[in-house]
Amino acid sequence: MVEDSEIISVVNEQGKVIELLSVNEWVANVDSGVKSGKGVVVTPADDVGLLQESLHKIPLIALDFVSFDDGRGYSQATLIRKRWSYSGEIRGINAHLDQLQFMLRSGVNTYDLQEQYQGSNEHDYTHGFSICYQVAANNADMKEKF
Amino acid sequence: MYQYNADDTAFLVERVDQFEKQLKRYLAGDLDALKFRSLRLRNGLYMELHAHMLRVAIPYGILNTEQLRALADVADKYDRGFGHFTTRQNIQYNWIELPEIANLLRDLSAVGLHAIQTSGKAMRNITADPFSGLTEDEVEDARPYCELVRRWFNIHPEFSWLPSKFKMAINGAKLDETALQIHDLGLKIVKNDAGELGFASYVGGGLGAAPMVGPEIHPFVPVEDILSYLESVLRIYNLKGRRDNLKRLRIKFLVREHGAAEFAKMVDEDWQHGKDDPELKLNMEELAKLKQDFALPVKPLDLGDFKDTLDINYSIWKTNNVRAHKIAGYSVVNISLTQLGTAPGDATSGQMRMIADLADKYSNSELRTTKRQNLVFPYVRKDQVHALWQDLDKSDLASPHHGTLAHVVACPGADYCDLAKAVSIPIAQQVQQRFDDMDKLYDIGPININISGCENSCGHHHIADIGLLGLKKNEQEFYQITLAGETLQETIIGRKLGRSIAGAEVVDAIEDIVNIYLENREEGENFVDAFKRIGIAPFKEKVYG
Ligand code: HEM
Ligand code: SF4
């Protein structure tokens, strides 16, 4: 069973409010979705393969990292960004500070944190590692060792 | 010997620095317990009954003497002066203080050791045959491949938050010392008809409450395609593995749910997209370099007409502790850490330093750890084995029990582990007390006894000749006995003997089982073969009759 995300809209990189459709809603209404500039929100249990056909028409894809230990979003991001070469905005929603570098390397390019922490520096977690041992959607700023 | 370079060490330090920040946030209440749990486990840290346990990786079971001394220093500085060598090429410290962890890990990073992914829901450290490179009829030394795969999955951005842990083994020898079919993913190095190297892959093995022998999922993955293949297996697992049922998290349940053929098809479909991606091809230059780094450091030796010393105690010890070496003039020597009356696999810091000194003197400063919780000296000159034995004997390390039934493998059990249903180590000690006659032990021969204190099966009881699983019934400790598990030639899960047996009677039952074997075996027949011939009935009758 796929549960809907609680998040129904995000503000994109350009500062514009983008309303989000679920994967099923989008697939059933691609044309009207494109016309009204809607984005898509993907939950961990969603099959992103359903988006492949209309992928490049989607203005923004929000991946919901709702649960810390549920790592499906990293594979979803990799498929969308790396395998299918999506060039639009991939937003990580409900993102977790301690996983930011994993998320960004998988192809997410903007994010909204689920929780803010007082005593911590975001940069430590977006750039904690300067060396990497594997290909990923985005290895910018890293020394690649493979 | 292979060693980490400056980048690898810098990476280890970055890892420690990040973990230290997370630990501080947790202690300051700025990171919730659940997230911290996930983060600390992937850094090897368990929070246990009485104290905190840290699991440090010993990749492929290889240690140089500098590393062993560092492990001894850690035992003194941060623990109570000892460490526990496990069945899976790790060492565990049981009494670590939280605020000290980062310093401990920094000390280790200086010698290329770490605790990364020794626990948690990610790719664990990859196991290889501890005799890799030393055995005559090996297809290929597995270690360079293990190292390339390990690096690739080191903090992999896509596969670090899997449904459960993921354990891998790679075997390049004819006999399977790694037990690869009880791993989430096992790779066997094989040659195809054209003589090219590749891997047969087995997915979905595992022990625990639902033991399963991993089925073959692909007969031949070419060497250069192994990373894209593994990515596909992990992607299918990451996306489709059960996350809703805590008892069904491991990949074996996914494989079982779909069946091996269907699972293989799912992997293959994904693999078609990655197979030809040049970025995912194995770096063959790096492989060639690693092969050099792992190459044996010794050349054949002409010892003329060397005759070994004749001495009865020496000969007894030699029977079970010295193995043939691929290189002329050398032997492989086993050092048994299982002393009568101590916990299996435990070594004091003093013993570690002493063994390090001996390895400097006799074994090219290198040693290995095995799944029977021993240390191995891989490069001992044949004409120095006797001198080594004398040195070991002086330090009480020439126990002749290795390879006999008195050498029991046991998990920490209820003495150290809060998941335990029953004790393990005290049962191992009772077995050793019961069978304390060396002549009898040599007559019985190499029977393996393995004990796990609960269904998590850390003591590998399913694949032992005699396996004991701790249970609790009405607050009393009981043991489920299994017989004739094996992995070397083929992988077979041990058969249940019958209803479980109370702790006070379990050593009697073991003695009964051994006696049935002795009464029935044919000349030179081992336990598993005798069991296959006579079946379980005579054992049942004797124990329950
Ligand atoms: C006291 C500390 C320990 C704790 C809390 C612990 C916990 C666990 C748990 C929960 C599992 C099952 C995971 C699962 O199946 O999903 C497991 C499996 C395992 N543990 Fe431990 N363990 C401990 C010590 C050890 C030691 C000392 C060894 C080696 C001697 C070890 C070796 C293993 C192995 C090989 C498995 C895998 C069995 C399989 O294939 O299913 N563990 N452990
Ligand atoms: S088998 Fe059970 S009791 Fe033994 S160490 Fe593993 S979890 Fe603990």
C-alpha cells in the first residue's frame, strides 16, 4: 500500500509555489498537470518507473525521505537523475541532516530538513567527506577514488 | 602487504570526525536516540547490557603486527585489557566508554583499521578465506576482488540505508572456508569454458531463525561487470525488500517470496541498464595493482635435507596446527586462542603483543584470523616451526586442542549480550572439562561444536557438526541441538535432533552423540559422512531413549 505524502506543495528554486500531485494522480493527468505547472511528490513505496515516460515534462519532483532508515529514496533519486537523466529540480523533503551528503550525491539538488538542530553546522553533513569510492549521480567537489 | 594510502587514511579520519560530532549531539540531546542508533551501528558501536561494545573490522582476516599491537593498545587504553576475535573477521571490545570512542577510532585509523559498516543496515565487511593465497589449488586469490568491492560500497550514497544488514563473502578456493551460501550474497570465483574469470553468485543465504542456503542466481558474471551486477542486486533489495515486517527484513525473504528464478530475472532486467556503463566497469588497472599488493611476500626456499625435530608433544600439536603451504619451504601455523577455561576467541593485550613479537620473528610480520576464532601465521619457514612451537608453549599458546572437539566456537551469550536467551561460554567450558583427555580427543578427531545464545545465530551453530542454540523456557535455559551441518564441500543446515535439552544435561547429550559416532564410524570416516550413512535415528535413541 502506498501512503500519500503529507506535503502538498513546495516553493521551488525560483521562489514559485509548486503544487504536488501523487505519482498516480500525475500519471492519470499528465497533460493537465503540465499545463497547470504541477510537480510530483514521490513516497518511498512509489514505483518511479511509472514516471519514466513523462519524466521530462515534470517541472519538479519531490522525494519524501519521511523515515530516516528507509533508504528507497536514494535509489529513486539515482534512477531519476542518473539513469533517466532528469534535469529538473529534485527536492528532498523531510530530509535528514545526517544523510544530506548521501542524498545530494544520489541526485537530489535542493532539500527541506525535517528537523532543525541548534548546535550543528549543515556544511559538516553536506561536505563531511571529501573522498569517494564510487560513481554516483553527483560527485561534485569530491576526490574520486575508483 | 596491502596497506591504505594517504587518501584512505584521510577518509577514515573524516569518518571519525563526523561520528564524533554525531555522538556529541546525541549526548547533548541534539540527536534523537533512534537516529543515533542507526548512525552508531554503522560505526560499529553497540550499546549493551553492562557497557558498550565496539566491533572493529579485520578485512579478510589479515593483520600486520603493527595493527595487532594497536589492537592491544586499544584493549589496555579503552577496555579491560582484552579483545574478542569473532567468527567473521572482526575484533570486539566489550567495555568501551562512549566519550572515548572517537579517540579510540582515531588511534586505529593511524594503522589503517576502522569500524565502518561492521554493523547496521548496510554492506558489512566482506569475508574471504583466511588461507587466501596460501592454498595450492585455489582458482584465484579472492582478496583483491574483495577490496575493490568493499571500497565501492564504502558509504555508498544509494545503498547505505538498506532494509537490513547485507553480508558478503567471496571465495576463490576449491573448498569453501567462507561458507558463502549462508551469506546474503556469496560470490564464487570460477572460470568459464574460454578460461575467463568470473563469479557465480548466490543470493539469499543466512542463518538465524529461518536458516536458508542461498540459491545460485547467476552462473557467471564476468570480472569487469561485477560492480554493475552487485549494484543491481542491491537496488532490487533496496527498493523491493520487506521493510514492514521486522522478521522478514533480510534479502533471503525477498528471494524466497519471488523464488530464485524470478529474483534472478528482476536483477537481470535492472542489470541491462548498468552492464555496459563504462563508469561501472571494474578498474582493471587497479585490480592489477591490488594483485601485486596482495602477492605473497616469500619465495620458494630450498631447505636441503632438513629433518624436523622428533618430540611427542610437538608432533601432537603439529598434527592439527600446521598446514601445507603453496610455497616450498614454508608452513601455515595455527595459533589457538581457545585456552581451556577462557572464553573462545578472547585474547589479552599481553597475548596480542607477544603474538605480534612472534609474528615479527617467524611470519614476515603478518597474521590472519579465522572463523574458528584463531590466529594463523601464514609464512613460517619449515625449519623454524619447532622453535615457534617452543616459544608458543612457553606462553601457554601451544594448546593442542585446535581441530579437536574441545575447540568450541561460542558467541558471547548471556554473559555479555542482552539479546541472549542462554549462556554460551560456560557451556563451551563444560565441554572442555568433560573432554579433557588428549588421547581421547585425538581419537575422536575434528568434530566442530558451535554454540549460539539465541536465534540470531552469531555462533554459527547451524553449520557445525554439533550445533547448540540457546532457548528460554519457563525462565530455564534450554538448548536445541542440530547435527551434521557443513559448508566446505556443500552447504547443509544441521538437522534438529529433537526437543530441546536443559542446560544441566546438555553436555551429557553431547557425550552421547560423540559416543554414537565412535561406535558407528568406519575407518577414517568423519562426523558428517557417518551421519549421512547411519541417519539421525541412533543419535535420537541414545539421547532421548
Ligand atoms: C554481544 C554482541 C552481539 C550482538 C548484540 C549481536 C547481535 C546480532 C543480531 C541481532 C543478529 C541477527 C541479525 C539478523 O539476522 O537480522 C546477529 C547475527 C550475526 N552475528 Fe551477532 N551479535 C553479537 C556478537 C556477535 C559475535 C561475537 C559474533 C561472532 C563470534 C557475531 C556474529 C554474527 C553472525 C555471523 C551473524 C549472522 C548470522 C546470519 O547469517 O544470519 N555476533 N548478531
Ligand atoms: S547469538 Fe544471540 S546471544 Fe549470541 S551474541 Fe548473537 S545475539 Fe547475542
